[in-house]
Amino acid sequence: MEHVEPQITDGPAAPAGMTYRYADMVEIGTWFNVSHRAVANWRSRYADSHPFPEPDVIIGRTPGWSPDRRSEIEQWEAARPGQGAGGGRPRKAE
């Protein structure tokens, strides 16, 4: 699967009296009982073979996802390669 860089553009202002809320990597980490660093690692480690869902917003350098996409992110996590996928280091011949 080829990784395509997303187009990033300035977003619109929220209407008066409304604030949009997004989930950051810390919150996503709590969904899976992992650290935000683990989520950041998922984003980079699987970028080519199993890309993490693209964020809906970037504030400064912090990505954010709509909480409505939680099930999509949970499906991504359930399908990600687990520990030992790829075989690891070959064993020594005895």
C-alpha cells in the first residue's frame, strides 16, 4: 500500500458559541491503555503497510481526531500487526 501525503489547509473558524473537541494521541492512548508515545509509534511504524487513520485537525504540531471516529481507530488497532509479526531476528543454528 502506497503512503500518500495528505493535503493540509487552514480550517474554518467555529461558529460563535461553539467549540470543536478532538481526541489527541493521549486520549487515544487511554482507549487502548497505552501511552501517547505508543500511538505516535503506531503512526510512524505502520505508515506504509497499515497506515493509522489521518487526523481531522492539526493544532500547532498536535494531530487530532474526531471522537466520532473512535470505532474506525479501534478497527485499525484490532487489525494492526501484533508482536512477533514479521518473524523477528532469526534463531541461531544449533
